[in-house]
Amino acid sequence: MPSSPPVITRFAPSPTGHLHIGGARTALFCWAYAKRHNGSFLLRIEDTDQKRSSEAASRGILEDLAWLGIDWDEGPVFKRENADGTVNTPPTTLGGNPREIGSFYQSERRDIYDTYINWLVERDLAYPAFDTPEELTVRRQLAEKEKRTFVYRRAADYNRDAVLSRMNAGEPCPIRFKMPGTPISFTDEVLGEITVSADELDDFVIRKADGFPTYHFAVVIDDELMGTTHIMRGQEHLNNTPRHIALMKALVNQTTNQPFRIPKFAHLTVIANQDNSKMSKRDRDKAARAKCRELNIKAVTDVSAKAGTKPLPHFDALPPGDFEQWLGDKTRQLETHALEDLATAIGVELPEIAVDDFRRSGYLPEAVLNYIALLGWNPGEKGPDGKDLERFDTAYLVEKFSFDRVGKSASKFDRAKLIAFNQDAIAKLTDDQFLSRWEIWATRDDRETLGRVGVSRLRLVVGAIKGRCRTLKDVRSLVSFAMIDDGAYAFNAKDVEKHLKADDGAGFETLRALAPKLQALPAFDVASIDALLDAHATQTGLGMGKIAQPLRVAVTGAAVSPPLGATLAILGRDSSLARIRRCIDAQA
Ligand code: GLU
């Protein structure tokens, strides 16, 4: 018996924007399946839709996958860069082309597609179609009148010689595949038996008039030539699969002279929001539109009024009227950066949808991967606590992943659960790991905190704040007191009353007594400050609350902050003393 070929899975995104979280889930499952079977995982960029594809989006998708740690064995070469733009030494390079199977960008494979299209046309298995849009409209309307779905078929009076000579004379036209007119069946690894009757399957376009192949054609050719054995993709492609199978059955591999193989298929469930709507990039526009409605924003001028004097570079660059049209049309999307400018101006949090949204919000890749692995799959094991085992790493996923545990119904995206996963993943980091992850993240996404607080001061308080961070973004609010100038923070009147003025200003007394001690402390670090405060408590017989709260209010303006030693240490000696002085001068 011939041994079965090595497993080859592939992820084949169309580069029309950042990687959607659903795409990441597909990529993860393809990756895990290939690893599980010692096969390879291939990445291919499906950029034949010239209008919608972009180089920047391709690059973004490679970055998103690399950030998640989903590495591809074959595919575009990608060098992992550090946050500062330098390349690691030695560089961590992903991808490559060991089998020399040609470009992984479909736009660079047009000659290959043309060879196969010509082969089909020569055998009358595909044909040029010169219908005008008007003719197609008439046929569509007729179908509507007769209450049947319009299914394109070659006209009975089709004159092959005539159309071929028009095509050979260079007249642009689409090429359609001639459907064989038989039902198509296949067994989906997740959904089971699927049969589609012949009358639902049209003679679909395989090459557009612009000369580019359609997705349906390029995907079939590449999956054959790249040796894909298992195709995993979203359920939105389920209707396409019978068309692809019909093509596979018609085609012969020009190198091996063998008929095309039919790979195995697995269609993955849709990822839904809690309200069952499909999780889509449009949800971000929806959230911003809802906030505009709440704030009664009806025109671009209302936004500038709300935003005060702050410049909104991308939003302000929108063409006139765009914003108003977007407000009234829920199918429209604002350009990403313009939408983000708007969200900041009107104070709305946009829901994360793309992998890059989650990265920018301060999620850790291991938490995202763990969470998305559970969207439509579960290991079917109990953890030590007797509950369903949900926390695992990718090594575990690789060991356990199989199609028989992939679900058939939509998977709901539970943001609270992802946050819990993320918080736990953060808590698991060592202090050093936390600081270096935060630094990499902040270099791109929170330069202000990085600049004003910095890693070395954050190191002083890392033990106190790490456990409180749900995301890396939370660092900012936890140390926000240290980001304000010493003379600029406001005092909470109630806290001043309760912790400083009460008992005839006992709190102020404490501040006066502590200031010289803090001034004289040899080292101004968390341990020394804590020891000093303990000693002061013992000496005066005051409870720790009576010492800590006045100090906290003095240096931050309010009675809530990270533990006091950490709070003072991150401020440093000079700032701490300046703040205590300012509090006594202004409030006593
Ligand atoms: N380019 C297609 C997409 O992004 C890929 C579909 C497939 O995996 O066949 O949806």
C-alpha cells in the first residue's frame, strides 16, 4: 500500500486588512493539525482581488501571525523585528520555499493559472463569455419573475468558434467553468456528508475580464500544486467547496499528468458576538455610531466641538461629507485611523475584532491563543479541579487537536473570559518577563507612560501592580499618579477631610513627622520605605492605616493607589517630598 503523503495544511488569507480573530483561529487549527501529524503548515497570500488587496495588509497579516507565534514552515519570508525596528540577531526567520513551489503570492502566479485556464478552454471545459451586464440583468430579472434563483448556464445557441476568435483577438472577457451538470458530494470532517444538486451550481467565472483568476480558480490550482492535504477554513466558504471539487475533478496536474487530488475539507464555525450577530470589523463602526447617537452628534462640527482643541489628524482628513454619510449608513466603515481618532474624541472603547486590536489593547499572545483554541474546539478533558480543562498552551493543543472535537454550531466570543485568561497569563509572568513584555508593547502603544515612568521606575513597583493588570494597558492607569507633574494633581476633598483634617489634623502631623525621616532614608526603595513606615508605626503606636492613608492622599491626591512603599518608590525621593510639602502648604 502506498504510504499516505505528509500532511500539508495551509492558511490562505486575502490581504484586505488586519487578521480577523476568526482567521487567527483558522490559522491556529491548521497549524496545530500540521504539527500534530508532523506535517507542514503553509502560508499563502490570496491577493488576486487587485482592488481590495494591499501590500501593507499582507505585511500586517504576517506580523499578526508572528506575534501570535503561529509560525509557518513554507510561505513568504518574514524576519521578526524587535519593537525598535531592529532585526533579532540571529534573525528569527519564518517561511521559505524548500520545495520551490513558486511564489506564495497569488498575484505572482498568473502564468500558472493561465496555463490551466487555456488547458480547460482547449477542451471546452471552460469558455469565454461575452455577456454584457445588461444581458445578465435581463436573465436575472427573468429568473426573479419565474421565482427561481438565477443560475448562469451557457446559452443553447452558444457559438464556440465565434467567442474563441473574439477572445483570441484580445477582446477582454471573463472565462467561465462549465459545470458538469451532476450533483457534487463530499464528506466534511466537521459537518459530515454534504451534497449539492446540479441545478444550484452555476457556470462560475474562473478568470475575470481583467485577466486575474478568481479566488475559486487560484485556490484550487494552488492547493493541488502546493500539495495541500487538508483544507480548513471558515464556514462562509462551504458553498464554494462543491465548485472547487468540480474543478478538481476536471483538471489534470500538468507536471505529474495525474488528475487533481481531492483534499479533505473541514469548515469551521462562525464566531459570534454575545447577541449572536457575526463578529465583524463593522462592530467597531457600530459602537462609534451608537456613541455619536447618544451624544447627539449629527455632523462633523459636533465632533470637533466635543474634541475641544485636540487635533484629530486622520479624522480631520476625511473627505467632506464622509462622516455624515457614515453616520446614516450602517454598511459603511470609516478608515481605521479616522475611526480611532473619533473614538478617542468621543470617549468610546471600540471592541477588538482583529488580532492587532487585541495586541494594541495589551493582550498577551498566549492568552489569545488559548482562548481562540476554545472557539469551536475543546479537549474533552477535566482539569485537576474536576471542571472542563480550559487552560493550556499550544504544546497541549498540538497533542490533543483532532477534528472530532470541533463543534458544528457558532462559537460565542466571551470577552470577560478572554480578560480572565489574560489576567492569569500576566500573573504567571516573572517580574522581568512582565517588564520586558510591557516595554515591547509600550514602545508601540503607550509611549507616554514609557517616557514618563519608564521601565526602571516601573521595576520598583512591578510586584505590586502585575497582579492587578488585566491587560498591559492597565499599567497606565495604575501608575497614572506618577505621570502627572508634582504640582498638577488634584486633591480629593473627601479623602483630605477623612485622612488629613480629621482629629485636629492628625494626618498632617504624621506628614510633618515623616518628611524628615524620608529625607534621611539612605536608600529610597520599597523595602527601606516599608521598614521606615513600620518603625514609625511601632514608635508612635499609630495603626498602619493612620500612617499610610495620609501619605497616600498627600502624594497622589486620593486614598487609592498601589501599596505605599511602591507608590513612593516610583515617585522617587524628590517628588515624594515635594508632594508632601505641597499637600501641607495647600491643604493644612
Ligand atoms: N482567501 C480566502 C479567505 O481569506 C481563503 C479561503 C480558503 O481558505 O480557501 O477567505
